[in-house]
Amino acid sequence: MTITSLDEPVLQKLCAVLADTSTGLTGSEIGRYLQYCGILDPEPLLTKRIRLFQALHKRQTEDRCANNVISFVQNSFSPVLYTDNREYFESKRKEINSVLAFAGLQFNDDGRVQKVQPVKSLSEASERADRLRHILNERGVHSDVLRFCKEELLVKNYFHAVLEATKSVAEKIRSVTGLTSDGASLVDEAFIFKNRIPHLALSSLTSESEQSEQKGFVNLLKGLFGTFRNPTAHAPRLTWEMNEQDALDILAIVSLAHRRIDSAVPAYRISTNSLPG
């Protein structure tokens, strides 16, 4: 896709983040990635952020698009480079996204950049977050859901907030059970009870209705993860603009999932003889 040229203030701020004195790229790294991306380094003796801005601005002007600017971001902060320091990668990705949001772009955790609904001001993102939190509070949603209705998430779009909230459900299951898998596999390991005791049970599972409830919850979680966690499911949603009402409805489902997990009974409290074979 062709990426529209970044406005000069956006590009300046992006370069300030990428070349930050304490947390950004080193001078040698800037030179190496500029060369790798085929971008001329016209002023290598300038301070890092000015040097980077001059190089990217010149190339963007020549290209009449920001594709090579984004290529520099993707290559210099490729996830594979930070497998031993994920916390740093996520911190820088957050800073990068806070700038790219004004250009209608988002740098994902897989190292790719996608188009999203742009924000026009910091206050717009703040108002969006405050409004969503207010409505969810009125609905009495789980406190773990409210943590994902933050300005830095909603500055991107509602889909991103919903995606992160959905991830929190999987993280809670792992925390409670000690399991390490993800998605449908995690749900099966945690809740399926056929021929074995589940890690978590919503009830004693002694009646047909209780067993149906457990199976239904398994399907609910799989549907939630399949919609927002499955990497192959993301491709057709790159330009999906989720509205506020959709986000509210889905976050309510996420809230239900958190509440049911919180009240689930650990497997050791259930007698093996009471479980169906």
C-alpha cells in the first residue's frame, strides 16, 4: 500500500522518539538502518534526531510518500531484535504509536504497520476514553476491562482496545491455571472435562445443565479469541473501523468472561467420581 507522506510535525516527533537520547537508537544503529533501507544519510555528524529527520524527510520528499520512512521504523524496531527485551520493545512501540496515530497509522506487535482511523487531537482521544469508561462503569463491567479503556489505546481505535482487553482474558486463565498455551488450546486445557478433571470448572459439573454451561463457556471463549486473537483472522480486519457501540457490546462479553473465570472452582476441589467420563 502507498502510505501518505507524514506531516512535518509528525515526522519530527517520530524522529525524536526513534532517536531519543536515553531510549532510542544509537548513532551507529541509525546509520546502519538508513543504509539497509537504501536511504541517504546526508548529515551524519548532526545530533541523532536532526540527522534522522533530515534523512527521512529528504527521502519522503523524493518518494512523495512515507513508505520508506515506515520501512525504517519496521526494520529498526523489528520484533525479532528484541526477543530478549520485550518490555523495551512494547514501551517504544507505544511511543511510536502515539505519534503515528495522528497520521492514521499503527505499528503492531508483529512489526507491521497498518492504517487506522486517525485522531486529530490529544483531547479527542482523552474524551473518547472518558466516555467509554463512563458508560462501562454504568454497566458495572469488570474492573479488569476498564484497564484497557485508556487514552493511549483508544488513540488508535476501538478495535485495538477490544483486542487488548481480549488478551487479558487469556492472561488471567494462564495466571490462575499455570498453563502456558494460548487461544483455543488454552481454553481446551483449562475447561474441557471429557475423560479428565478440568483445571477450572464453573460448577460441580454433576448435572446436564451444569455441563452444558461449561461447554457453552468454552465455545464463548473460543469465539472471542478466534475473532480477535487468531492472526489469520486479522488480515480482513486491517481496515475494520469498530464503532463505540460494537466496542461496548464486546467489552461486556469480555467482562462476563472475567467474572466467570474469577468465580470458577479449581479442579482439586472437584471429586473425580463426580465428573462425566
